[in-house]
Amino acid sequence: MSRLREEYINTGKVRFVYKHFAILGPESNRAAEASECAAEQGEFWAYHDLIFKDQVASHDTLSEDRLVSMAGEIGLDTTAMTECLTSGRYSAQIRQESLTVQSMGVRGTPGFLINGAFVSGAQPYEVFQQIIDEHLQ
């Protein structure tokens, strides 16, 4: 993803829109909400990436305590994170985004739509590069 950000998104060639697809139950919803809370502190992507890295490395439970602890690991204000999570202010947004993504026919993560072309699963950079370059021509 970082290479795509550098070469396409940061250069303005592509507009990237991220939608949550919280399909794995309450932990998935909590993690999505926590990432929006991290966005309030300007660290959506750092937090997002940490959650996924942690899940791959340790399969930790995404309890509220763990999510707050992870926020502290990247220097976020843990008091603000706790307040944000407790408030539930992003729960409706996460629910709506998940329903929207599901209505588009997406059944798993990650999933990508590139000008209507659906790309399922984690793919190598070259797959995205080919599709994007075809659409840019």
C-alpha cells in the first residue's frame, strides 16, 4: 500500500477512499471505531497499520484496553482515545460503511474498487499498477 500511496495517491493521480468493512463481530467494529478515534489525532494510517500488524504477529484480542494501549504505542493521547471509544460516536458511521461495502458485493477483506473494477484480496503492487495505469490512459 505504501508504494501505491507514494506513486499514485500522494501525486494526485488517484483519489483513494477508505471504507470500513467490519465483518468479524464486535472486535472488528471496535477496531474500526478506534481507527477513527486515531484519525481525530491525525494518525489514522499509523494506527490502522499497527492494528493489522498486531493481528498478524500476535493475534491479540482487540479489547478496548488493548486498542487504547496500541494508541499509546504510537504516541496518541490515551485519555482522548478512551473517551472517544466510550462515546460510541463512530459506531453509526462504521455500521453504515460496512452495509454500503456489503451492498457492493464485497464479501471479504481487503477488497478494492478501481473505477468499478473489483480487486479481491491482497494483491502485489503490479496488479494494482496495471489496472490503475489502464484507467489513467
